[in-house]
Amino acid sequence: MTSGFEHPALVLAAERLTSLRAAAARVGAPDPLAALQHVDCSPSVLRASAAQVGVGRQALAQAHAEFRDGVEVAETCLASFPPEADRVDGQYRAAAAAAAATAAAGLSLADRLDALAAAAASEAIGIASDAGLFVMAILAGDRSPDAVSAVKAACAAVTSSVRKHVESITDIAAALDTLTVPAVTAP
Amino acid sequence: MPVSRDPDRLRGAADLLDHAAAAGDKTAGRFAEARIESTPFGFSAQARDLAARWEAALAAREADARVLGDETSDLAGRLRMAAGGYRAARPRIAATP
């Protein structure tokens, strides 16, 4: 049976949190795996997307080179070349810079989401481990206040950790702000 | 656009610009191929916002390439007009039947 997680660190965490999840269900605490779903992601898919932007950047460089070739030939047979050529040449440079920045930003956001998911998984495993004795007690039928409280606190700690990591995604998104508008515009 | 003294060479330059324009369109396609659904970013509202911004960045790069393709193609057209202008400006010699 699969865990339902995409990120490998969260797949591992799902295995390690099986007992905490079962104990949480017994005492009416929030499902810690449901919380971890909020930081699940597929960094490899994001990296592939960023790499494809890099392919586009290379294709743009090729188009720019062909443009320059055409302009250079035209300049040899025109006394004055239209100023539009310089403007378009500048636009090729601006578009190439934006493409390079977008590819880099894509790789960076993939790395950051990857690290974020790994950190949340690691913290959840640590929390579950710390509450291990109480979790086993609950699963064995113990309903003492200390055991119930410890399991509920562990689940709350996982949720809190996930919330903190999810909020940091906003900072990652801000890095794309300047790249979401075209770098060149038609005259 | 000034008239050229070498219309054939100018047409050759226009051909090169047409190639560049086609490459620009091809580039737009490459950026379009980078698009992905939002799921790999995650399911939180913040992750969905991040996915939307990535999508917007890809759309912006695609738009950049299309503008460059259009502008380069327009420039190629102007070179062809200059080449044609040179030919039209030359005195025509009536062909003998």
C-alpha cells in the first residue's frame, strides 16, 4: 500500500508516524499525516520544468544569434540601418536575461520546497519518536491523562511544524514577483 | 528604411531574420512545454499561489519569445520592402517582343 505522499522524506515519515496516527485516532487528536500532506510536493517535476525553461533560453540564444547574423548582413548593404534593429537586439538580451533568471528561480524554488518537505518530515519523525512510549501505551489501551495529553501534544506539534513551513512558502513565491510580467513589449 | 544598393544581399538578410523569427516562435513553444499542473507544488493555499506565479512566469517568457518573433518578422518585411524599392527605382528597359 502506498503512503499517498510524493516526496520521499514524507513517504518515510508516513511509515514512521503509523503508530502516532493510530494513537491519535484513538484519543480524537488531529491526524498528523493529514497535516504533512500540506507540505508534500514533487521537486523532481519542478526541476524538470525549470530545466525546460533552460532549453527555451538556449533556443532564444540561437534565435538571437540568427537575428544578429541577419542584421550584420543588412548593415553591409544599407547606408543607415533602422533604429528598430538596436531596440529589438536589446529586447533579445532582456528576454534572455529574464529566461535565465526564471530557470534559476525554478531550480531554487524546487530546492527550497524539497528542503521544506524534508525538514517537516524530519521534525515530525522526531516528535513521534519523542512521544513513542505514550503512543504505545495508548495503543495498548492506556487512557491515562498523561498518555492522552502527550499524544495530543505530539499531533499538535506536527501540525504547528507544518504550519510554520507552509507559511515560509510565501517567501519562496515572492522571489518570482519580478518574473511574472513580460521582459519585452511590442512597440 | 533607405533603399539598398544590393537587393539580393538584403533579401538574404531578410531570410536570416525570418529564420530568427521562426526560431523565436519555436522558443515560445519550448517555454510552453515547461508548464506543469499545480500538484507538484503542493496542496496548501501558499503552494497553489506559488504554482500560479510559476505559471505566470512561464507565460511571460512565452510572450517575450512571441513578441521577438513578431518584431523580427516585421524587420525582415521592412528589409524586403527596401530590397523591392531598389528594384522599382531602377529604370525599366522595355523588353523587345
